[in-house]
Amino acid sequence: MASSQNAFSIELESKPEYQKLLDGRPQTCGMRSGRVYLEAGRSCGQHSTKDHEELLVFLAGKGVVHIGGAADLEVGRGKVAYIPPRTLHDVENTGTEPLAYIYCVAPTGVE
């Protein structure tokens, strides 16, 4: 069992910009995380999860997660999206307000 000595909290900044939250090892067991702010009409750019899984927690706005040309997931404030390993994806702000979300990327241990 993990020691509670390693537990910590991070304050979300109020600035409307990217904020790194978790860096992976040695800060965590491998999880990386950050808060993303996308202005209206912008996207984060298509990328792959590689051998990681990813969770997106949407805090504000509305948009679409494009899953490798196979599916589009409608997302926005109060929604969560899961991206499995080895999946191409892109997050696009389709609204008029900023789309804000937190991503959490964790290794699966499967290579």
C-alpha cells in the first residue's frame, strides 16, 4: 500500500492558460496531468495515447473529442471522456466560450 507521506494537493490557477499538474516519475508512479484551455475554434492537435490510457475531465465550455476518424464524442462541462491506449485523438472547442479540461495520462503496463 502507498504511503500517505506521498499524498499532496495542487491548486488550480485562475489564469486561462495551460497548467501542468503532474509530471510523472518521481512525482507519481507514472501518471501525468495538466489543465488545458482551448479558445473557441481551437484544437489541441491530433496525437496518440501510445501505451497510456487517458481521462479527460471537462470543467467549462463545449466541444468534440475526435477519435481517430472513427467517432466523435460530444463533451463539455460536467462530462468525462476516456481514451484507450494506442488511440489517435484530438479535442476541439466547438463552442463560443473557452473549453477547459484536465487530462490524466497513466501507463497501462501493457506494451
